[in-house]
Amino acid sequence: MDEVFTPSTLNYPEKLPGAIIAYSENLLNVSEKDDRLARAMNMRLHQSAKRFCELIVLSALVLTGVVSAAEVDLHNIPTTALMIKQLSPAYFIDGDDGNRHIEYDLLVTSVFSAAVTLRFVDVTDENGKTMMRLEGDQLVQATQTLQDQKPVKSIPASSAVAVEVDLILPGKAAVPARLSHRIAYDFSMSDTFATGIGKKQIEGPVVTVNQTQPIVIASPLAGTGWVAFNGCCSPNGHRNARTAATDRIATPETFAIDWLRVDEGKLCKNDGTRNEDYSCFGVAIRSVSDGEVIGVRNDMPDGTPSSKQSPYIKTPFDYAGNFVYVRIRPDVYALYAHFQPGTVTVKPGDKVKPGTVLGKLGNSGNSTAPHLHFGLLDRPDGLAGDSLPFVIDQFTVTGTLKAGNSLDSVSVEPKTLAVKESYPLVREIVTYH
């Protein structure tokens, strides 16, 4: 038997005009002798209702411009030579310079057959207002090869670089929830594919800034002359560090600090070829917070001070040398690295407090001279974790180490500044209490 269409089986919208629906219902009440005629008319009604709905939808699309050919600009082709996205999480710290620093990297990938040169990188607020501009030599220094950290003037064909952003906000200015960018670039128009690029300026990407306050910790060291040899926020070995980890690029050292000691205007005595030539060698390393020890290593020999990598490094596990990991809160791990062998005083499961002695400063692992590597991470992995921001409860800045110094003779710009809950910026010399 042919299917009889009733109001419950028809596929027209619920808001179809009431008169049409009433007409359909009346058709179902005709006598048996007119049953065939009712079915035929009901089928015709269904087809008409369906066509009626299609016309309504088409009219709406035309009115809203979705299918309006007059509004389609076939000349505006948005092809670009670069693909740009956020590479690392965006965090902020309060620096000992009295300013807030927002830190993150952009990943810039060339999808072009020749070199591409960045002209400028603007960081903007959500309304497009420029908050800072990177250009000239500052942009060159911030544009780096991903792993070996070399500044580049032009991005080679079909390759990728990172652009470091250090957005400085005065004082305790409010941290924006989101930032965007305006990025201009250029290339030679003589290249075969040059005419295929529709835009030489990119709006974006949008970056979300983590609003969490930096974690306040105690200092892992005590005494005078401690210099943040690597750290945040200008380009240096830590701020530039990136490691591939399957589906992401980790930034494990953005806020991590390498501490050495300046003693009588020198980082070392004699020729600096023995660990004992460094006054920091053997100094006690202290816990910065309450927490639970989750991992230690205590058996790797110290290396000899040298610009070459230690011969004891055989696997990724060896890079931290002798280490201590402490979980100080959920998903936050403190890493202390490069202890002297045999001096680690804690074991997994131990509870520690601020000031608990963990061991002695050494030169084990990926270390060219005795120092303490310290940082907070989102996982217990010094290579594949992401660095987390922190500030130290109190310290006194006594000077700034000038660039271009040798180990046996350094130039210090003296100053005296007592600060609280701040981050010791790279090359600052401080006294910890």
C-alpha cells in the first residue's frame, strides 16, 4: 500500500503557516471512497510545503549576503609566505627592575621557496593598539633558529624559527588576558612563486596570557655575589632554550636560572680549570618551599670546567647531572641540578621545608663550570617540561654583570636595591638572606 503522509510524518518546519497544517488534517477525515484522492492531494501538499520551506531558506541566504555574488571579492586572495602561531605558553613575572614582563615565543614557519625577511613584529592589544614593536637589530636577536638559538636576519626557504617576545609593562600594570600581533615581511619578487603571495602583512595570532600570579619562593642559596648568569628575560641560553617533544616544542628554561658567584670581581680564581677555582663550588643548596621529594640522582661524577660537553653525558637523563625534584604543589616541580656526587641528602618520599639543605653545589651533567641550575616546571622533566614563573620573597640587588666579560675578570655596574617578591633578571648580582 502507498504511504499516507500525516502531519506527524511530514518534514516541514514546525512554524509552517497554520492554515496549511489545518488543511492537511481535514484531508484525513474524507470518506473511504475518496481515500485515493486524499492520498494524492496529501502527496502534492507535502511537495508544495517542502518547496515553500526551501524558498524561505534561499530568500534568507540572499538577504544576508551568504550567496550574494556581488559581495565576493575574487581578487582578495589571502595567501601568505609565512604561517605564524603561538609556540609556548605566555606567562608573566615581576622583575627586579620594577616592571612586569610577559614572556612567550611565536613559531614562524616559512612556506615559501626563497628567504623571507621580517620587517617588524608589533604586539597589540585586542583592539589593535600597538604595545611594543620589534624591528631592526632587536628583531634579529629575537628571531632564532629553534634549537641552536642562532639569530637570523632572514628566514631560509621552507624552514622555521622562533621569535621571542618580552613585553614589558610598567610597574604592576594589569596583565591583558589576550594579545595579538601585526607582522610584516618581505621577499624577493624575482622568485618564481612571488606572484602567488597575496599578503605581506599578517594580523595575529592571538595569544592567551596566563593570569596566574608567579609562585613566591625562598632563595635556594644564601650569601653575597650571586649572579643570574642565564635566566629571563633578554635573549640568552635559558630564555632561548627549546626542545621538541613529539607533538609540541617545550620551553623548559624560560624562567630557570643558572647561578654562579662573583667573588672579589671574579667568577673564578687561577685559570678556572679546576672546580675548586670557583667560590660557589660546594655551597649548600636549600629547598625553596614546602614539598615532597619525588626523584634524586647522586652518582654522576663532576665534570672538569670546560667549554666542551662533559664526557659523562650519554643520554637525556644525564643532562641534569645529580639532581633533586620536589613537588611543591599539583603540577609544579622544583628542579635543582648539578649537585656534587654523593652530597644529596634527601630521598624520594621525604618532606622538605624552606631552608632544608638538599646537597652541595657541583659541576655534574650539562655544565661547563660549577653552578646551580634551578627552575620550576609543569612536569618533572628538565628537557621536555615547560618552565613556570616564580619570584623570590626578598633579596638585595648589588650590581649588574656587564656583557663581554671573561671568567677571571668581570665588570660590574654597582647598585643597591632591596626588593620583595621579584624575579632576579639575567646578569643581576644579588645578596640572598
